[in-house]
Amino acid sequence: MRNLEVSGFTKQRKAVLRVIHESDEHLAANEIFERARQLLPGISFATVYNSLHYLKGEGLIAEVIFGTDVTRYDRKVTRHDHAVCSNCGKLVDLELSIPAPLLQKAAKLSKFEPESIELVLRGSCPECSNKKI
């Protein structure tokens, strides 16, 4: 991770980044706010939101957006995929290699100029699957 002592890295931005990096989950802004308040009781939601925007712009975090669902934030900024539980909304990272022919076929079918491709697996997480039994 980059040196956090550079100018522009306020204690609020450090707290927001710390919350994201210490979580195993993909947190929404309101969840980040609640956890950041434990580190800095006076932090405002606007400051958290602006910090998220700054940290994303600096390439230190990534946004995860699926449709019209709430935006979540990811500590992992390299290319990876996700699995999403259709029942509880749990979101987990997947490490998959995307074969070049798949990217080429997707580009051909969509007539899009490809920049990247992400796979989203939707289904039931183990906890929700066990509840159905």
C-alpha cells in the first residue's frame, strides 16, 4: 500500500481506508461511516463519502456496483470477480482466469470495444442454502 503520510491523506481518509482494509466484507458507505465513527467519533457522513471518492480516485479502493443495488467498497483493486447471494446479499471475491476467447466472444456478441470483463455468480450462499434444508 502507498505511503499514507503524503499530503492529502488526512486522519479521516486514513480512518476510512483502515476500515475498508480491515474488513473481510464489501461495505456500503453507511457501514463504513459507522465503523469510522468508532475510530474518529467526530467524523461526518459527508467526510466519509468524500473520502471514499478521493480514495477511489487514487486507486486505493474499488467500487462494486451491481444494477441499482447500493454501492459497496472493495479493498482489492486488481481484476477479480464476485459471487452474490440472491437471498441475503452477501458478496464474496472470486479469483478466476477469464480466457481470452471468452472476452473476444463477448465483445463480438455485444459489439462493445472491450476494456475488461467481470463475472458475477448469483445464487445462495452456504448460510442461506442451509436455511432451506
